[in-house]
Amino acid sequence: MFKTKRIILFLAGFALVASFMGCAATSTHESTGQYIDNSVITSKVKTAIFNEPTLKSLQIEVESFKGEVQLSGFVDSAMSVEKAGEIARGVQGVVGVKNNLVVK
């Protein structure tokens, strides 16, 4: 009986540790909290770009991973590329910006 309880406790502990490991971040995957944080950052950057009248926000794609924001798409001028990068860097929580916008 004692041995059975010990095995059950071991398995329950193992399952608990395994479930927490599933939520951990790695170099290529975000944790659940990081995913939510990056969703918020992406939304804030998109909103800031949308509110800038000189940018055509529908042509700019925004993605975030671990606080790093990537801008991609097409804009009309080099000034728009710089402006979009400035706006993204100004958003709270952004740790870096990869500006891959292309002037068409």
C-alpha cells in the first residue's frame, strides 16, 4: 500500500513538472505569457502606425517575437520607412525593430 501511494505521488509530481515545462520558453518558442505580451505589442504598433496619417497602414505588416518587432510590406518613400520604424520603436515593450519595409 505504501509503495502504491509512493508511485502515485511520483507520477503526479512528474505530470505537474511536465505540464509546467510545456509552458516554458525556448530560443525558438515563446512561453504563454510572452505570446500574450507580443500580441499586445503587435496591436499597439499596428494602432500607432494606423494613427499616423502619412502611412498607408494596410500595406504594412507587423509581427512580434520576444519583444522584437518586424515590419514588412510596401511604402511610398524612404521617409515612410523611417517614420514606421520610429513609431514602432516608440511603443512600450518593444526591444528592437527589424524594418523590412520596401519602397515601391
